[in-house]
Amino acid sequence: MKNLTEYSIEELKLIYHLLHTQMPQHTQLISSDLLQDLQDYLLQQARNEGIEVAEHKQWNNWLQPSG
């Protein structure tokens, strides 16, 4: 099994985006450990790139898949 660090950041952003948009229809995602781990990883990557993740617009712009 791969670690999150072994996947492309763009692929992880896309998966996170898709899962996050499904939360209203699938509320069990709110308590998903996998989704939380993915979010934590992406937050750290964004911080490493100088993104102020507390600023929703910056975080949201960074999350947008570029493919």
C-alpha cells in the first residue's frame, strides 16, 4: 500500500475535492479518517508552499485541480 506522499499532489487535490463536494449527500464522510488524513496532508503541503490556509480563498484556490 502506498503512503499519501507517493501520490501526485494534483491527484490528491482532485480526490479531496470530489469527496468534499459529496459531504452534503454522504454525511458519513464527515467522520471519515481517510478524508481527515487527506485534508491534513494537503493542508501541510499548502503551508509548505506558503499558502495561508486560514484564508479560505487562498486554500480553495490552491486546492483547485489544474488538470
